[in-house]
Amino acid sequence: MNSLDTPLLRFTSEQVYKQSNCITPEHAAMGLWKNYVILLDVRTAEEVRAMHMPFAVHVPLSELPQRAVEVENSFVVPFSGSVFRTGLAWLWLKAVGYSKVLALPYSIENILGHLKPCGINQLGNGHGKYPALEHGVGLINRNLMEDIHMSDLGSVLKEMNFSYLGNGKHCVTGSEFHKLLKVDDVLFLDVRTDEEQLYSKYPWAEHIPLHDLPSRVGELPEDKLIVPFCSSVFRASIAWGWLRAKGFSRVRTLILSTEEISTLIKPTPLIMNR
């Protein structure tokens, strides 16, 4: 068991139920106001140019292995508007030793909708400085790649630039879902908890809870495309990053919640003769 495995062990049924790894936009806004939350924007430079958020520290996900956010007694809250990238940032930060990390897996519109009413402009002193960024926070150069356990994940994150994300090869969308269900060379990996599976089982998927993945990784074939999924996308993205770091080159995340999956696999409504 190494530093990359440890974050996965937190996703037991109890921890998932408590939602102890994530934070809502409303609570993030409260934490920002009270100066104990550091919002970490891991979007690409292109995205930030289109919509800049001055109340956040910006470190593109692809640059995270080389740049660390130095924090004193504050929670680091990564966000990107994409649950997939937010999950990868959470995994990286937890694996390299940040103890206070809470993911913000919501859209940019949702985040802004909660932050605007709390008076972002009033958080500063009128000179573009924000209290949360004045208390022990700064960007420093740190060669995190020296950690042998994190070298593979660091390489994976370096791919997360604007071009790579734009081609969408890291994910499976709803339009591809049905096609891949019929392909023998694909393994859908359900990383939900045992309790979640009791409510909805998918016979076309292999079930290994995320917290069991480090001990059961030997059950996964290396010659198939592995498509992890969960009840949202957050845990599936963590499984994606972990598997890629473990040497599985053919991995794509299903960018669908279980509700969306259920909608797609519903039987065609019966047409009754009149």
C-alpha cells in the first residue's frame, strides 16, 4: 500500500454517506468569507482567460505536479467545472500529503451563483487582494515527481492540457455507451459501494468498490478497455487516475451518473395495440 492507494481507502460506505470528501458551493463561499478555504482553480489557461476568478488560486491541472499550493491551516478546495478533473486534483493533493482537501465537484455556473451573493468584491481590501490569499498561501516550485509512487500519476496529470481534454479520448459519453456495451473488449467497472449496488445492479459491469480497488486490482484484465463509473463521476475519475498511474493504459471514464445510466438502459416503452 502506498501514498496513491491511501486516498481510495477513504471511500467506504460510511465515508461516502457522510460525503466527507466534498464540499458544496454554499459552504465553500462561507469558508472563503471566513478565510479557512483556499479555492484552487485547476482549469486550463485558456478557460481562465475566458472566465477569470480572482478569488481563487489558479494552477492548471497539467502543472500541478510541479507547482504546489503552500497552505497554513486552510482547506484546499480544487474545482474546475468538470467533476472528472476535480476528482483527479483531489487524488493528487491527497496522495502527496495534503490532509485538508475537499473537492468542489460542481459546474462553474453553480459555483459562481453561490459566491456572487456573498459579495466577492467585499472580500478584498479594494486593491485586488483577498484575505484567504494573504495568510500563508503562495505558489512555490517543488519537485513532487521525486516521489517514486507519484511519478506515474504526475505523468498522467501532465497530459491534462487544453488539447488533450478537447479531444475527449479520456471519457465515454452517452452516445458511445450503448456501442461499448456490445464490445467484448470492454470492461465496465462499477466502483460504487456494496450498499449502492443493492439499489441498482448492472449485470454488464464488474463491481469492485473504490476502497477495495488497491487490494483487488489483480482481478482486472490488462488487455481490455476499462471504463470506471459511479453514482456521480467523482469516484470514477479517481479510479481512472489511479488505474492510469498503475500502468493501465486503456482506461476511459464514463461521464454519466447512475441516474443517467438508468435512463439510457431503460427498455423501450411498450406500444399497445388499439
